[in-house]
Amino acid sequence: MLDTRQLTGKQRLLIQQLQPQQTIESLQQFCRQRAIDFNFAKGFLLSGVIDDWVQLQALSETAWVLTDKGEALQGRLPGSNLVDKLQRGVSEVSQLQMLLGQTFSLAYGALRKAGAIDMQGSEGEKEIVVLDAEKLSTYQQRQASFAAIAQGAASPDTYPDVHLDWLQQQGYIAEKTATDYRLTISPRLAQLDLQPLVTALTSELLLSEQWREVELKSYNIHDPVPDIAYGRPTILTQCIQQIRDIFLNMGFDEMSGFLVETAFWNFDALFTPQDHPAREMQDTFYLSQPQQLPLPEDAALIEGIQRAHEDNYGGSWTTEVASRAILRAHTTSSTARRLYALRGRDGKYFSIDKVFRNETVDRTHLAEFHQIEGVVVGELLSVRTLMGYLTYFYERLGFKDLKFKPTYNPYTEPSLEVYAYHAPSQRYLEVGNSGLFRPEMLGSLGCGEKATIAWGLGLERIAMLLYEVEKLSDLAGPDMRLQGPL
């Protein structure tokens, strides 16, 4: 027997819509007229809940529908607009181009390919000549069939097969089989008493004692529920904390920066030319509002960086390009700000923050990810010092199979890429970039007398290694079933 207290509000509303009916020839049409979701109605009726009152008969209907290519035409076949003008006696090319605009070339090409028309005459006096009027008429008939299918106004039997074949060959239409239902409704359904169902017991219901008169939704308190561990840190949060502890134990201080940065700190202060490919739209996210941000008030700093660029790269350096607002492409912009604040004093700093690259998202790349930044300012720092820091850091994480590969960066020389072995893919993954900052960069920031080593490491790449996952997307989302770190 049906327990009406178990029905949801949408289910009650559907039954109330069905109660006055005896037969419904089309459930699809019934749902359209009453703004009811057809898939919801179909699912509820097929669930068997009201089988004693409503009988369903499945009906299959084949119809022609537009493909994505056909939808893009917006109801008009290429060439149909030109046929209209030709049949009205307009044949001069210049006049047709004025009337049809940019669509003329496409329309002319479609009809010429069909062998219906051609172009004759000299330059400035060209006109369209009809080669086969019957083909023009056929084209208009195809347009009529296409428009009818686009509007869903006719049954498939009304379309000439020859037109359907052509439209299907062009990829404009496709056959689709739709399932509908005919409903036979028992008069007993009207006798179901569907009082409003109360799902929340309020103070007003209690004080007025109306709770005795309304129908309360029942709840099964004995059903088992999943044991969900709430409030646990995510995989990446655990990695961040582990890495932060390593740097703090190594004597580093933590620094932070800004998600929205100027190109000045992100590129110019790092001795990256203003015409460098990394600045282009395909690599960097530029903001539309605001498009520009203020540059530092220190005129000597701006002048020094301008001179470094123009003396080494040539051309002119402009503040307009430097003041562009971007989503920072790396946390090295925080390092540039820190070096400017130190002005040659020694120090060791790190940060773990988000960066943004206009990357193609794949197994090992994301458009938004975390970068681990590290910088050491001091005396007698070398490539061996840099490799020592990185080797010690990765050993603390449990990685001993590392490789260093020479590379190029605008702001470091020499530069090294860091690779670590990834067991699931059986290859080495690039996990970071590093090097010694160039004197041209350090001098502009007031640190020209100091040696400086720095690195930028990928947090998500490290997490892939720690948890032996095959793709970065496995580190985020509601269903992560990963073993603990190695």
C-alpha cells in the first residue's frame, strides 16, 4: 500500500496533476504543457510506486533532428539566401554582395558546386548566370525541409526522401529515436488524499498544536549511514605542512606575496625581456579589470631595471608593459620583492603559494597549482651549494633518485632543472627549476655584491611522487582513495 508520507514534494505535485486525467496520449507533451521535467516524471512512473493507479504503454517515435553542424546554420542552408535574390531577378554581383554581405562568397560557392549557377562578365560588371533553374528550385525545397526540421513542425513522413538524403550526407541532420508513453489512469487515483507534507516541525506548529492536524514526513532513524571523517586536511594541505616543517628546521623564514601581481615584479624585476614569449597571452593570465597596477614609488629602482633591460636587450623598455596586471606566473615575484627589501643583507626564505599558468591541462599539468619557492642570499654560494640544498630537501621527503639537468632561465645563470623518478610512469618527472640569480637582476634590486641561489619546485609533482598517483587530477576531488606517503 502506498504511504503518501514517503512521497516528495515533486512526486505529490505530479500525482495531483494526474488525478483529474483519464488518459494521456503523450507524456512528453503533458510534461511540456505543465513545465514538468520529463525525465523525473518518467523515472517516478517507472519506479512502480503508483502502478496500481497508472498504467504505462511505451511508444517509440523516430524523428529527424539537427546536428551541431546544422544548428550552427541557424535555420538557413548556405546558398538559400542567394537563391531568393536570383529568383527575384537580382543577378549583378556588386548588388548581391551589398545585399548579402560576407555570406555571398559562401552562398555562391555552395550553388556553383551544385552546378546551378556560374559567374560571367568583366571586372566591375560581373553577374550571376543560372545554369539550371531546376537545381535552384530543388535547393529551395531542401531549405524548406531543413527549416521544418529545425522548427520541429512536421513529422518525418512529410519530408521528401531525396532531400533528407542530401541533408544527411551534408551532416546537417540525423535520425533520432525518442521514447514516449501513453498513460491510462484509474479513477481511484483521484481518491488519494495528498495533504501538504510538513518536513520541519516549527515552534508555530507546536504552540498552536497544528502539528496534530498536518501530515508530517516520516524519517527512518534506523537506516545505516556512512562513517565520514569530517575536518581532515586534504592531501595537498598535508604536503604543504610537511614541506613547511622541513624548511623551518633548515633555518628558513617564510615569506608571502600577492596572487594578483604586476608584470614589473613578475617579469621585469627578474630580468625577463618585455618581448619574451612567456609574457604572451598563451602563457600568462592578464587581467581585464584592472588592466594596470601602480609601479613602485622608488624611481631609482625603476630606472635601474629599465637601464638593465635596455643595456642588455636593446630596444625601449616601457612602464606601460611593466604595469600590466596579471595572475602571478611564479612565486619568484615574492623573491624579487624580498631581495629588494633585503638590499644585500643575508637571509634564507621560502614560500608555498598558488601560481597560475595558461597551460593545457593534462596528466602532469594544471592551470592553477602550488609552487615551492626558496632563496638563499649570502657569500660564496655556488652550484654545489644549490645542489646540496635541493638534495637534502628531497632526501628529507624520501626521494633519493634525483637528476639535475642544465637549462636556460632569463634571470638565473647557471640554471638547473630537477628531476625525480616516478614509479607509476617509470620515468623521471620534472619537479623544479633552480639556479644562481644573474648580476644584472641582483644589481637592480640592490643586492649586486651578494651571491644568491634560488629554486621553484612543483608541490603537486612532489605529491604525485609521494602518493604514487598517475595524474594530478587524482590529488583533488571528493573521492580520493590513496595510500599514505611512501
